[in-house]
Amino acid sequence: MQLCLSWASQMSRNCLAKRLPLLALLFTFAASALLPAFSKDDSNLLNLNMKRIVVKCYSDSDIAGKEQIIYRCGQTLGRVEFTRPTKGPASNSECEVERLIVISCPDLWICSMSDGLAEHMLDKDTDSRLRLPIMSIKQREFIDLEFGREVEFFKTKKAKQIENQEKEGTQTRSYNFVSGPVQFDLVTRAADDIPLKLTINTPQGKRSFEYKSYEIQPCDSALFKIPTNLKVVEAKNRSSRKHYSKQGIATHEPTAPVAEIKNDTDWQLWQTYYYLFPANPDLIVASLKRAEDSGSLDSIGSIPPIAAFASRIFAQNPQKISYWVEALGSLSATHKNQVLSSALVWSGVPAAKDLAQTISKSENVILKELGDTPLDPANLETLKITSPSHLDMMWGCFMATGDKRYIQKIISVLAWFDRKSLQLSEILIAGAAEWSLSSNCVQHKLVRQIVEEESKTNPEAKEALLRILKTADSDSE
């Protein structure tokens, strides 16, 4: 997930794909269900009730939303249905299950209905219990924010409550909880505290969860068994994807360059670690086309880091810019105007700036908001960080160059923590910088080396940098 708060961590997690940019709100039920757990006692399942939750999830990069149906019963039983609308006249009201996760601890099955397969995994811990986290399990402070236990999380955090709010004729209760740069808001029905909407705001964007229904029903044990028409196979050794987690997120430095971008995995790995193997810059064409095909260019939040990354590739290869621009002629007019023209301007190459003017057919919102200062390291002193997107741009530039000056620019905002008075925007930016540095210290040896060096030579940021290193050590365990 994303993506960690700045694109920094998103780059290593979602790697330019979606700007969770910020939060990897991943449905990592497979991993989470196998976490070490508390004691369980589900011997009387027939006497238990289960929760059936229908929730629609929205993000900055997916305004249409995706619907999941979630069941949880006792400490060990869970089911998650990933649905899609059916084709035909009923498409507005009916859905079919596309993928399915069934959990009966210590067993877990990931089912692909189209393939007719159920991949089985076994938790070998002596004790385990169901976990259905809403946020990435790497965000340990928020691990207890789960589907089916939303209110408990807010009460445990002693969240601020606002009573007797009326929305659409329903009396509601609002819970608000802030942790660093992340803000959580939960709206429930006042009469019974049933969740209605959960919103998570981070410097990188917002995720919203609208609860279409939230019911308590008698436990139906059949729901926690896999469909009989599926073939069960044991989970395969995923060593062939040694650079990626089960969610397709880059986690380790590669030992060889990417020769071809055939899928999102290649694309993510190429951009995340380009600075290690800067030998195939022509892949920038396939990279931007893949970004468009994935929908990543349809989110305002995703554009700054992608364009900043491309700007450095352009700056390193000025003789190829006109050829690449011609090869990218199939990009949509909007993406040419917002992404390609921004990359050309930020490259600082005079001829590239002229090309940007020829392909710009309307106002460039990105340049208007973030400025048109070329992102050459020599210009960083004049660049003002006024948005988390500026941090994302620095990470994009670093991934393309490996130049420590971009990391130092990110580190510079950590000194803001010592100011006597801070604006909310400054708190969010400094928090995003710390979070992203922690994440990338784990996934990039060079980032950790730079942070360690700065912790010894940068007294203004020393305390924050030592905290970042400690967090990174914890996350790498």
C-alpha cells in the first residue's frame, strides 16, 4: 500500500501505481489471518452470531469504488467476497463473486472463481486468530482497525466523539482520531453504533469506506468452506517473485536490470530501482504507457512523482527526448498535457520546454500548483516544499538518479518539528517525510546510508533521523 505517506513509500510499495498514494489499504487477509493471535474458543460455533458487512471502498485513484462482502464469526472464521457487477440488464443491481478468501484458522484459501482454483495456506503457529485489517499490517499502530471491529478501535484510542448529528434523517455519532499526519473519522448510527462511513485522510490522499449494510446474523458454517466446484492446490513457492510481496509490491533490491516492461511488476521494479541499473532509459516510453493503462495517470496525486521521475530520464538523455515524445503520441490529450508536458518542463532542457508548449492544449494544473522550476539538483535550494506532492517529486527524482541531494531536501523539512508553532499543512508534510524515509530505509540500502550519514552531520534533524532508523529497524524484523 500505497503509498506510507508519501510517494516515497508508495514507490517502494505501490511503485508509481496508485497514490495511497498513501496508505496501502490492502486487503491482505491472507497475511493478516496468519498473524500470531490470542486464545480462541470457537467450540460452540452454532451458538455464535456472525457479522455480515457490505462495504464499498473509494480512493483518490478509484472514485467508482469497489465492493466487498465481509463475514466474520468468532476468533477464527472469516470470508471476503470481491465482487463485480454482472453483465446485462441487471448490472446496476446485481454482482457476482470474482475472487474469494475463506479463512478457518489455521487454514486459509484464496479462490479464483474464473480459474476454478482454491490456493490453500496453513498457519503453522500454535495459536492464531482471524484478523481483517483495514490498513496495511505494516502500520502496526493501526493493526487493530479491522472490519467488524471499527468502533472498538476508536474507543480504545479514546477518540473524540460528537453526538446527535443528523444526516439524511438518521441520528449519527462521529468519532475522530488523529495520529501524526493521519486522520481517522468514523460515522455511526447513534442508536446502535453501527458504522455508516469510515474516512482515512493522509498527506497522500483519502480512502473512504461506505457501509451499505452491517448485519448481525446466526453463524452459517457453510460460508466458511470453499465451494465444492473448485480444485484445491497448495500454495506454490513464490521464490520466482523474490523482489515482490504477495501484493506485487517491491520489497528487495534487484540484482539485475529489467530488460522489458511486460506487466505492472516489471514496471514497478524498473522505476523503483532504476538508479541501480540506469542502462535502459528507452523503457520510459513503455513505462508511461503502462502507467496510463493501469489508470495511474487518472489521479492528480499520482502525476507529480511519475512526471518528476520522467523528467530526470529526459534530462539524462536530451538527445532522445523528441523521439520519445513522438513515440508517446498515443497517450491521451489529458495525459500529454498534465504528465508529459510537466516532465518536459521539469527536465530543464530548453528544447524539451519548447516541445511541452506544442503538446499543451489547456492549462497545466500540475505546473500551476507545484511550479515550473526544473528539478535539477542545482535548483533544489530555490524549490519550496509546500505540499506532500513536492516530497513525492523528490522521491521520483531519487529513484531515477540515486542523487542524495533529493533525500537531503526531504530531510530538510524534519527540522520543522522543532518550530514553536506549526501550521497543519507543515505538520502533515513533516510527518509524511518521516514516514516515507522510514519505509525507504528498509527497501533501499542507499537511502538508509544517506539517513545514517545525515544523522551524524545534521544536528537540526538528528533526533528525527534517529527515530526514523529505529522505526526502519522495527519494520524490517
